[in-house]
Amino acid sequence: MTNCPLCSGKIARDTKMIEYKYKDHTREIEQSGDYCEVCGEGFLSPADLRQSKKELADFKREVDDLLTGKDLARIRKNNHLSQKEASELFGGGVRAFHKYEVGENTQSKPLDILLRLIDSNKITIEDIRRLYAPHEDQNSDVGLSVG
């Protein structure tokens, strides 16, 4: 597209700071795309939208007091889990952690709380594995490690 379908102005590739609003909060996020030099209208491809998706998702997470994708990856890696292993352990589907970390999906508040507890050493990955492992003796007590 070389001319704007709205005003017939010239379209050029550019990167602009776009203001996003979420729950009475605002943040400017860099957005690449094709922009009209006359009316300013933007035309964004799927690749352009993917570029800003993670930053926008993290902005919403910060407003909602949830861990960001970077935080999720750090906690997962600190506990020596692959994305697949974390997804299997915490649920949400085979690619859940990949989707959380890249901003495709947002983790639930209960999962967020659980990961914060793990990050602060209040519970361990082994505690979670013990809780969800098949039990040979259903009457055995399952204790949590205290950090």
C-alpha cells in the first residue's frame, strides 16, 4: 500500500510511540508500522502487532499486580524448568509457559501467587511435585518445606 485509503496521503514505514490506556493507567509503547504522512493513520501487519504484544501484555500485568513475562521466565529458569516442564507441572496446556512469557496469554492470579511463593523460597518445586505425584499410600501426610 503506497497511498492511504482514508485520505490518499503517502504511506511510509515508521516507528511511533503509541499511548495505550488500561484501567486508568497509560503507557507509551513503541509501535512499528505503515503510517500515513498526511492524516497519521496507522496500518499494522501481524508482525508489527507481535512486536508490541509482549510490552502491552506486561503493562497490563503490572497494572494488575501480576508477574511480567520476564519475571515468569526468570523464576522458571531459576528452578531449572523448561517451558514444557513448567507447563506440565502447573497446568494450562503444553505451551502455557511459552504463551505467558511472550505475552500471548496472562497467567491466573493463583498461579502468579504460587510462583511468587516459589520465588521467595516459601515453597519449592519439589513440594509441588510431591503434592501432585501419585501416592502409593493415600494416608501418608504430605508436608511442605519451610523456607
